[in-house]
Amino acid sequence: MQPESRYQPQRILLFIIVCGLLAPAFVHSQTPFYQGKTITIIQGRSPGGTGDMRVRAVIPLLQKYIPGKPTIVSEFMSGGGGRKAANYMYKQARPDGLTMANIGEGFVTNAVLGASGVQYDVDKFIYLGSGNSRTNYVFHTVKEAKTETLDKLRTATGIRIGGQAVGHSIYVVGRLFAWVLDLKEPKFVIGYSGPEIDAAMLRGEVDARAQVTEDIPRRNPEWFDKGTMHWHAMLEIPKGYRFRHPVFDKVPALDIFAKTDREKKAITMARNFRLIGSPFILPPGTPKEQVEILEQAMRKTFKDPEFAASMLKFAGAEASPLMPEEQTAAIKEIPREPQIIDLYNKLAGPGPLPAR
């Protein structure tokens, strides 16, 4: 027997043994990280509301696009306008890729404006995007107020503007419109729900309001046909986006009335607070590999044609997704100068409008 052939069986046996030892490691390396695992979404709200429904619209598609198809569950943590959930994600949540959160934009607003109870750095979270972002606010007056033109609106004194409560987005945006349009001694009447403001306008209790444009054709389509309202200005979110309806085509953008850099930054702050939608976030320090997996899954979710149908089914609203990189940029672009923050706090507060 040749020397080489004598050792052949031993070499074959050694090869088989080595392959047997390496096989489990090879199989393990091919197993997706999320296979057999559970992702918990901390929701900064109580169950059953619009925010919860938006998350439910995302979950089936997100699960579909995460390799390994993990189980995804929600845990609710309401309190402090999202601050409780954000504090938890920043200080207590394990950065292992298995805990994410979905919180309303208020947790960003509170941090930027220096609200009490904020124990997190809003710029250190990892942002995964939002299923809702684009919208418009329109400022309008009831026909009986006899302010059919901007000139008449601006010369009128004491226009009564309806709102829900101090700090509510409709209240704040209504005050922003009044400030930028330079209305004379406007009065802000609060304590209503959204539909109640509509009814109060028709009863003559208030003259004007700010309103999300897509709410109008759903709640009051007759306003368009009967000329019930006069439409004066629109806050575009993002800039240049318009809700599709012929009535709004000629309504001027609020930006054109801003005369100073200070006024432009106040509009940018209001716009970007709303543009970021309800962010999906990861805690700081989450491993890059898991971040990339979840970012890619979220992008695929938002681009899937089924997502629009899912949003309509669960939340009764149109999908308007914001991708992770867009959301991160929108948060970075929010003005942070102390004087702009002070200005916005005055706009959002109960006192007189600030001087222009």
C-alpha cells in the first residue's frame, strides 16, 4: 500500500468529525436574530385610541418584513404626554433590539420646549419613522363673521378663535395663524372638542378656527358646496404638501406672511413638531445590526401597497409615512435657539400673543 493511501481513511474520518463540530455553528450563523423572539412595542398612550390603531396597522407588515418573523406585542405606558414612556426608553429599556416604542410627537415637543419631567435627550433616540406625517391645517372663518377676505379679517377686532385646551395642537396652531396673520386683539375660546368647535361656529359662539384639512370633507362636506366658511391661510406639513381639494388650491400658504427670520422659525417649529408624526423609536445604544434590520423592515412596511389599506382599516385614515432618515432630519431641523423656544412657549400658552 502506498503511504498516501494508508492515511486516507483517517483523513476522511477527521474531515467528518470536523464537519460535525462546525455544522451547529454554521446552522446557528444562518438563523435570523429575531427568529423565535418577541419584540415589545411600548406605546406611550392608553389602548384603543387612534395612536394604538395606527400601531396595529403597522404590526402585521412589520412582522412580515423582519427576518425570522418575531412575535410583536404592545405594552401601554400612558402619562405626561409621552414623557413617561420616553423616560423609560431612555433610562430603563434594554438596548437589545427587542424593545421599541411608539409615542406621539408630544414627547419631542416637551423636550425641545423644556417641559418639566423630561429625563431624556431627544436627539439620542434612534428613529425608525412613522406611518402618519403629512397633513395641512387651514384657518377659516364662518360666513356670518363677514371676513371673506384677508384684508377684512385683518381689520376686524376681537375675532373669536375656538380651540380645545391650552397646549392642544389646534389651539397652538390657531394662535400661530392669528400671530403671523397679524390679527387685531383675537380672543381664544376653549373647552370644546373638535366637532363642538364646528357646531359653535354655526351657532355664532366663535368666529374662526384652525382645522386639519382632511377632517372637513369627512365631517362637514356641505361647507364646500354652501360657502359656509371663508378659507384664509394654510400651514403645509411638509412645506409644499397640499390636501387635494379644489377649495384649497388657491388658499395661500402661511409662510408667505412671515416677514422675519423669527416668524419663519416659529412656523418651522410648528411644522416639524407635527411632521414627525408618532415616531417608532429604539433606545440609545441599540446594536447597529439590529437597527439596520428594523430600519429596513420599516421602510418595506411603509412602501408596501397593503399598508395604505391597513391604515384605512385600523385607523380610518390615509397612510402618510415618514421614513427613518426623514424623521431624524425633521427632528434635527427643529429650531433650538432659546429665543425661539421662548416665543413658541408664549404662542402655546394662555397669555397674550407675543409682539411681532
